[in-house]
Amino acid sequence: MKILEVKNLNIGFNLSDGFRQAIYDVNFSLEKGETLAIVGESGCGKTVSTMSILQLLPPSAEIKSGEIIYNGENLLSFSGKQMQKIRGKKIALIPQDPMTSLNPLYTIGNQLLEVIELHQGLKGKEAVEVAIKALERVKIPDAKEKMKAYPHEFSGGMKQRVIIAMALACNAEIIIADEPTTALDVTVQAQIMEILREIKEKYNISIILITHDLGIVAQNADKIAVMYAGRIVEYASDKQLFNAPKHPYTKALLNVILDINTDTVQTIEGHPPSITDDISGCPFHPRCKDCMEVCTQKDPCLKPVGASMVACHLYD
């Protein structure tokens, strides 16, 4: 069952030199209990696309067209007051930086209880029990005592667990995890992803995972959307994408590896275009090893190629 569907989303920014488009006709859907990974280099539009779901874009952003359908309703038609009932309660966000996501002036318990009171309407002992149970679900030891602790007493991994606990305490149906393992060491990264896997399976929660780490994607995603320059260039199941990648950009991402013999990283030459760059044709063509003349003239549309959706002239 589809719980979320983004249709033909177009977003831009009003800059000093005028309006510049950043997101082009983005389409993706999310099933109940599914993990969708959105991958790509920094600046490819992953975060802008997903923050539009919660209407958390900066003031300079403008959604030109599209729909974001959640449980049959278009969230883009919701007022700010209506969205307050969605954010946190129905669709929760795990932000990029766990170090700065909690208020340093309040205890962990105070911040959890505030969220529970706002979205669940619970107070007193009942709210405290829900908060403690949420901390226990994310494997925070001695949860009752940890309610009295301040964020500075927690490591980055423990702070990230608290943020996940906030989503669980409010019974969110969808969790948007924006680079949830940023600034965490490898061991803690694995622990955080294991917690997300467990709560997804146990509570049938849907997850949108934003990341550039294909190792994390391979272990956790059911579907994958590869983004480049504000466009989805490949959309496929995890097995299809890793076993038979189609788009040259997807193949290039999968080939970014560390050579342990020379201690060097094989990278993609060049860098993603910014929204102020004017590039004709396919935006990846300046970096593409398979570039043809048509690639410099015409931007390809997303179309079926086998079991995948791909935007590339190689398959015309």
C-alpha cells in the first residue's frame, strides 16, 4: 500500500539574479514498511526534495508545481497549522547533525515529554512512561536515569538514538532520515542503522533514507532513487540497481572505491553543476564517459529500461 507519493515536483530558489530551478519533475513513492534510499553527491537535490514533504524549505525556495500525496491528501495544499499536525506525529525527521539537533539547555526527558505532550496530548506519569519506553526501544541503557541527563552528556550516537526515540514516541508512520550516520564512527553507524532496521520491521514504519553511502544503501534499502542535478536519473529496486546498474552516473558512483594498494580513491572527474550553471542537454554529459552528441543537446526523460526507470540517451 502506497503511503506517500511525490508527483512531478518542481522546486526553485529566488536568487539575486532571478529564479533558478533546482528540482526537475521528481517522482517517487513509498510503500508501508518500505525503505526508499535517495542517493547522490552533495548538491544533487536529495535534501531539498525530501524537506518539501514537511514544508521545511528556506524562505527563498518556491515549489512551482507538483503534488505530495500522503494517505490520499496533497500536503502541498496544507496550511502551516495543518502541517504542525503532520510533522513529528505522522512524518518524523532525523536531521543531518545529531550534535546540534537537541537543545543543550533542557534535559533529554524534558525534550521528549514536550514532543509527547504536543503530539500525543499526554501529561504526567503517562507521558513519562511513553518517553522511557521510547528510549528503551532504541537501546539506551538505564533509560529512566537518562531522562535526567543533558545532551552534552551523550555521545553523537546516543543523541541520534534520542532523536529516533522522539519519532517512536509519537508513533510516526514515516521517518525521513537525512544522512543519519553523519559524523559517527563506523561501529556507531552500524548500530544506528540496525536500530532503524529493527523499528521498521517491528512497527511497520516507512523510511526515506538520504545518503551518499552506497554501503549503507546496499544493506538497508528496498528501492533506490539516484539523483543528479535535481533530477532522478535512475529508479530501481536494490537488487536491480546493484546487480545491473543502467545509468552512467550510477555506475560511476558504484565504482568510487578505495585502492588499498595505493591508498587512493577512484573518483568521478569533475563536480555536480550548481543551480546557477547553464548546461544544455543532459546535466551529467560533461562528466560522462559515454557522452554522445545528442547528450549535449537534449535532456533525457525518465523511462522504463528493463525493471528500472532510467534517464539516459543510451537506451533510446
